[in-house]
Amino acid sequence: MANVCVFCASSRILDARWLALATETGVELARRGHTLVSGGGCVGMMGAVADGARAAGGRTIGVIPQPLVDLEVADLAADELLVTDGMASRKTLMVDKSDAFVTLPGGLGTLDELFEVWTTATLTLHAKPMVLVDTDGFYRPLLDWLGTLADRHFLKPAGLDLLMVADSVPAALDLLDARLT
């Protein structure tokens, strides 16, 4: 099927429900025959999504910069682990290796990755589908604020429409699957 990149938190101190959401995402990707592309870490939600995918028989590709490998947070169980020289080259390679993107709850790194792929899509540098999983309204304040950017003409409504939003993992993957076929 497709290589689906998942952006999510790598924090080691998250509430268990976020780790469960990540595991569910990995399992569902594998169940649908997709390959997971991740940031190549073995901690937090990033580790959980990869573990979930492998537990369900899925293939995983991790992309991680050397400094994080040196910190011993690399997903050494990945089917393919690609090591880059830095964060910028990591994002570029993740985008190149992926056919679609799912963003789960996360912090600054997750938002950085989301905005990178979203910005390049608005510039028509790629036409890969992107979906934001807004479980329990996690991203609602951000989405509301982004809507004001379009209202003020800082963002074209068509650009805003490029990012699909779903409230669950199955709904998010249904949206992606519909766009990928």
C-alpha cells in the first residue's frame, strides 16, 4: 500500500492514553497494509507507534539524526533505520520516503514537522495527503487560531483545506486511504 509518516511526541513522561493512541495508530496502519515512516526514535509515542505497527506485522522505516542515535534513543528494531546528519535532513528524508502524513498529539517537534509538510503542500511542492488527529480536541485551539489566519488573509482558505482533520485514528486513516486510491 503506502508509506505513511506519523508525526508525534517522543516525550518519556506522557499520560498512558497518548501512548495507547500511538500504539493504535501503528496497529491500524499495519492492519491496512501500510508501512510506517517515523522519526526513528524508540521513546514516547514515537516508540509506541513503531512497536504497534510491528506487533501487527507491519513494516517500519525510521529516520533519525546521528545526535539522537548517540543519545541511545534510536529504534534499533526498525526494519530500515536511516541516519541523517541533522534535523533538517531528517525532515527532508521523511517527506521523500512518505506518501501521506498523519499528525498525532505532540509538542514543538511535532508541530515543526506538520508545518513543514503543510507549508510545502501549499507551495505545491508535493500533493501528499495530510491528516491531523484531533483526539479529545487536543488541536482545537490551534485549529481555531489557524482559521483566523485565513480570515485575515495570511493564509488562503485553499491552504487551510489541505489539512484534513479527524477525531480518531480509524477516521484519519479512512481519509488518507480515500485520497491515496
